Amino acid sequence: MRCVYSDGVYIDDAWEPAGVTEQFLGNAEIYHERYFSDAYWKYLLDRGLTCATVDIPNTARVLDIGSGSGNTALIAATIFNGSEVFASDISPQLLKILMKLANNAGLTNVKSFCFDLHKDFFAPASFDLVIGGAILHHMLDPLAALKNVAKWLKPGAPIIMMEPMEAGGHLMCAVYQTILDECGEELDPRIAHFLNAMVQDYEARFGVPRVKPWTGNLDDKWLFNRTYLKWLVNELGLRLDSVNAMSDDSSRWIESMIRGNLSTSGNATVPTPPRMWEVVAEFDQGISTTVKRYLMQEAIIVLRK
């Protein structure tokens, strides 16, 4: 591929923003401020590496897909400080933020490439590890995107992804709708709007891998399930090693998810009625740990070539 170099980023000269919305482009700074979290993503990547049950050499070549402004790429560059980390994203704006952060942190082992993951870009068998922190559900065609990634991966090497799951999506949708039903007029209009938006967001994504008329216009396009993941790896000639919960402590999964979403939507300080959290506690306490394993809202997924 031919690239143009701009502010530390190699940009595919055939680049175009297919399937990506303005929040990742012109509004990249706002997106970065809202979603960048060193501590959270370090925890997830450490857990993902543990789930992959393989020793990755410090000199590995690591590809981070959907890097955004650097949540996982910068952490990988710190963990594998003797390696080359190739950050990639479709947003040049986010990658320029990433490179600025890398330079400020003194990380000299990071390179950034802007291209569409649906297109073949790197040479075959180039990487010892691929990391995808919440990227696959943004893809217009997850199969096409991972087909390229599988080609770039060395034999035996893992892909570690963090993705939303459909079973947990149905659970969370039910929780949000129950809060609306139970709390009604007690809700601040901003919280009511947030809850309705979350219900609509889940409903728009149910039914993987079926493409709906509106799928292309969504930022978050998919929720995954094990059946789809098994089909996906079969098509790609990969192996599904494991699907793992984000945390071993499921006692307050639902509350943690809701509080996190309130925070990223800018509603963390908006007053909420006590009954709202009573409903959340009833769901959290009423569903056993065993059943919650089937109802993961998000999962660390390990594939292997």
C-alpha cells in the first residue's frame, strides 16, 4: 500500500471514511476525552493476555486494530517495550492524538497506520499478536475485516478481542426498560432520555449476523454470540480458544455497566431516584453467578491461528 505521512501517521493514499461517523473524525477530541482510560484498558489487556495462556516474547511484533487514540496500543507498547507495536485505525484524527500521547510518554516503539481494515494492508504472517479493543462491532463486515487480520497473523499466534455479547445485551435492555417502567415520572428527563436511547441502541443491534437497513449508519453495529463466533472462526480457518468474562466478580456487573454508561454519556452527576438502583440490585442479586456467565454483556475473546 502507498501511504502519505502526516503528523506521525502513515495514511493509506486510497483512504476514505467508509462506515465511520463524525464522532471518530471531526469530533475525535471529544471522543478521546470521553472514552480514553489507561487503568481500565490496562486491566482488560492484562486479563486478555492471561486468558490467551501463551507467553508473548518481549520482542514480538504486535498489531493493535481499531486503536483509536491509544487505549490498548499504548499499553501494549509499555508491556512489550522491546517490541514494535503497529497501531491502526480508520480515523487519522484519533491516530494523531495517539502519536502525540506516545511521544509525550517517551514511547518510541509505536507506529500508526490509517487504513480500512476491510482491505488487505500488511504482508502475510507479519505479527505475533493481534489486539482488538472493542473494534469488531464497529465493522461493516466483521468477516472481511478478520479475514485480513488472520492473513497477517503468524501460525499459532493469538488474537485478543474485547467485544459486546448479545445475551448480555438482552439482559441489559430488559434492565433499562424495567427502570423506565418502574420509575416513570420520577426520572430526570436526561436519565429517561438516556434509558430510552440505550433500549433503542440494543434493539437496533439484536440479530447478529443479520444486516438491517440501518446497520451502516450505526457506530456500534453488532452484538455477538458464541454461535456466530464459531461460524466466524470456521470461515477464517481459526480456532476459538475461549470466551471470557471481563471480571471474575459478577456480584455487581449490572450496576457497574449502568454507572459506566451514565459516565460516558455525561450523566454521571444527574440525580437518580432510589428505586432505580433498587431495580438494578434486584437484577444483580436475583441472577446467579452461574447464569451470569451465560449473560455476559462484554467478553474477552481469544482466537488462534
